[in-house]
Amino acid sequence: MDSNTPRDQFFWLGQINKASLVVNTQDGLIAQDKAPTFAKAIDKVLKDGLKEGAVRPKTVITFEPLLIKEGGAEITKLHVGRSSQDIHATYRMAMTREDLLALAASLATVHERIIKLAEEHRDTIIVSYTNGVAAQPTTYGHYLLAFADGLARDMERLQQYYTRLDRSPMGTTVLNGTRWPLNREKMAAHLGFKKLAYNAYDANQIFTTEYGVEAGFVVTNIALHLGSFIEDVMQQYAQPRPWIILQEGGDNTYVSSAMPQKRNPGILNATRTECSTILGQAMGCTLRSHNVPPGMPDGRSSEINAMLGNMSNVLAKFNKILNSLKVNKARALEELSLDWTGSQEVADVLMSKYSLAFRVGHHFASQMVSYAKENHILPLEFPYTEVQRIYQETIEGHDGPSAFPMSEEEFRATLDPLTIVNNRATKGGPQPEEMTTMLDMAKSKNEKQWHWINEINVLLKVAEENLNKEFEKWLK
């Protein structure tokens, strides 16, 4: 099969007819003396469909007249034990399966890139935010690995969905099977399906309602992760001196038509917008399948495939964003020094080293921060004498050292972002040894993702080659 052949409904109608001919001839449901005529008719219809401007029918009832024209009415024996219900369900599953594999490859590519970026920035100290407010120091690598974990879960959901999708409806006919002894297992194997959609009613009437909803669920989680990342970068564009921006030019940024100073992050806006559009498509999948009895066609929409394709395109744009990020390490460190992101560390040290109750130490640190903000004092400039005074006021009535127990040197070292990061002891923290562990874990997950994708693509390729080989025997 030419790699340029569109793998649309017409293509899969051809594959299903090939498989029907091969399997049913082998099993005696089609006479062997008829098989060459039928095979040549199928082959002619498929080749004609590749001509420029040719019509490529999408349904059984519009495809079959082309077969009759080439092979006569007798060729409708191919339709023994079949229905448009199981044929259409089969090509929907096959096409969605391929779109899902393409999405998996796009997702694995982004996952791989974000891991490499995390490794590059494993020691880049940045400020993290909670509730939109500066919270604690961490590393950009640690931050990126958090998104890598989210994307890995997205891949897990995709793989689980693929397993449910990879079941052949062929041979179930409308919803209760047929009197003909069809070999469903052979049909499934020739069309690259690993299993059967066993219950004939479920295959065409129940699963075809839910499969689009689950596809929407898969892309929704990916879109949420991408959108969250993009918004974090966008927040820096509101700052006069951001610590992370995009490489200017190309499709990344564009200059304002009126304001010379502006470099608008076009690719961030466009990618976020497309994520929102996909969320709308995902909700559409649910709404079309909602409150309809079994057997209705509402949920069986080609928009499912468009949605999966759109998500693949968005991931390609997101990968470009990752490749375009410029991180100013010095500016990121300066951002940390503008706020009291190390204040919790002071409370922690007072408790762990000097046996002060955590809540007392926390209150002291909070009072220190309040005084600093009221008086516009930055952490690195805070007078040690004021530290001592605030502590003595706080400790009154509580157990603990009567005087502030840290030396000035220890106090300032405790506020140092790099020291804070390196002193983390929790598994999964940003400290160097844990970063090594998490990078190794992430790389292992990504390797398994690619192995899964490549393994399935090989299985599908082999199944298609085997079917075409068996079919071509009847053309000779």
C-alpha cells in the first residue's frame, strides 16, 4: 500500500472487503472460483479511488454500487453475514486507533523533550507559586518533571483507552450476530485487532456511544496540562523583567502594530486557544452521546478523529514552545530575593534544631515577613537586630530559647534558596540526589512509551501486509 494513500473510510471499506473475501473464501462461504473475479473488482474500485478527483465513498451503501459495477450483482455475496453497522463500527475503531497512535507519538515526543529540558535545568533555582503567590524556592528541573509526570499519566490513560478500542466489531452484524458461521477471529487478525468486541449488542450499539466520550477525556487531560504550563509562562510576560520568555521571532512572537516595546507571545496565545477549542470538542463528544437510546448515531462522529488530530497538532506547537524557552537564571534567582520564599525554612530550622514548637516558629517568621513588607525591606537586607527583637516579642509566654538562637550567619544561610533546595530530605523533592532518581524514572517511562508505540505499529503493519498478501493471491 502506497504511504500516500488516504487512510479514510474508503480505504478501510476496501480493507474490510479484502478481509471478507480472504476469510470467507478460506472458510467456504464464498466459492473459490468466484474469488478472482471479486478480488479484481475490489482492486479496480480501490485503484479508481486513488485517481485525481475520484469520489471515495464513506458508507457501505455508496461503496457497494461501485463493486457491483465492476463485479456484477454476484459480488454482493461478500456481504454475507455483514451489516453496515459492524462495518462502520469497525472502520471507526480502526481509524480512531490510528489517530490515537499518532497522538501517542506526539505526546511521547513532548514528554521526551520536557525531560531533557528538566535535565538541563536541574540546578536552575526558581520561585514556585501557590494560589498565584510566590511560595518556595525549587528548581526549574523539578517543576518540569512535575509536568513530565502529568504527561506520563496522560499517556497511561491513552494506552488504557487504546486497549478498549482495539477490539474488532466485525462479524457481529447489526446487534445479534448472523446464521452464517463467520470467523470473527480471522477477520480481527487481518484488520490488526488484538481482540474481539465480544458481545454483539455492545460492539455496535453501546461501545460506539461511549468511545468518543473517552477520547474526549484523554485529550481533556492533555489540554489541561498544556494550558496550565502555558499560563505559567504567560504570567511572566506581564512582568517588565521576566525570568522566562520565548526566543523572539518566527512564529513565536510578533511586534505590536502600535506599541514598539511589545513582543507578543503569539504561539502561546494560539496554542492555549487551540487547547480551549479541543476542550469544546471533547464536551461535544459527551453532549452528542448524552440521553440517547442504544443504536442512535449521534455519538458516532468523525469529529472524534478531528479532535484527536487537533490534539496532535497542538502537541507539535507545544514542543516548539519548549524548544523556544529562554530561562534567565540570574533573574530567576533575583525574583526569589524579592520575596520571603525562605521564611518557612526559618520556622523549620527553629523547630528541628532548637526545639521550638513549629506554630510558634511559624508565627515568628510570619511577623518578621509582615514587618519587612510594611517597611519595604527585602530578605537579604533585613536587619539582624530586628530579627532578634521580633523573636523576643514572639517567644514571650512560650517554651523555647529566650533569645533568638541563630547567629546572623546561620539566619542568612537559612534564607538562601540554594541551601533550602539542597537541604530538602523528602522523596520527590528538588535536591540533587532526588532529581537524579526522578530523571531516571521519567526516562524509563518515556522509553516504555516509545516501545509500546513502536510495537503496536509493527503489529498493525504486519497484519496489513499479511492481508494484502493473501488478497493478492486471488489477483493472479
